Amino acid sequence: MSEMRKWGNATRDSNTNKPNHIGYRDILVEEAYDLYMLKHQKQADGTMRDADNWKSYFGEKHYKVCIESAYRHFEDWWKEFEGLESRDGIDEAINGLKFNIDAYYSKVLRDRLKEKNNE
């Protein structure tokens, strides 16, 4: 049975074994990533793509697109670590790498869910 928390007449079950989303994340990192995504929402022709446009994935070669782009961003991050100049600086390197990892992993998880639902 779950432990209960009480505040006056209010009761709630405990936080035991529940993810602590605020504890796992850093607001400054999340905000910087959101600003990176907003910056890259603008396309070369000046139009804005939908914020969730990436969730359509990148066709049949989604994984390949992500890994190749991630590696370029990793090299930029590595250059910054080594004190060398990267293509677009540390923020672009880290956020670009994070984007590609997230996009890759999103498809892994959704493919797994689809497979599970088809069993």
C-alpha cells in the first residue's frame, strides 16, 4: 500500500517511485534548448516550420540522417573542448547534438511501441 501525504484535510499519495522531472532537468539547459529550437524553426526561405515538424522524422533514412548530423555536432563540441574554434560555437554544438539524439531516440521508442502494439 502506498504511503499517503497529508496537508490539513488534503491527502495525496507519496512521490515514492515516481519520476522527479524537475529534479532531473536544469531550467537553464531546457530554456537554451528551446531557444535553439526556435532559432532553427526559421527555414532558409524565411518561413517558419511547425515546432513539432521534426516528429514527422526524416524519411526512410531517419536514423542515418540523425547519426551523421549528430557526429558533426559532436566534432564541434570536441573542438570546443580542445579549445579550438568550431563551426558555430559551443551552444550550437551541444544543442544540435541533443536534437539529433532526441530525434533518433524518439523514433526508437515509437518504433518499439508500434511493434509492441502489433504483437
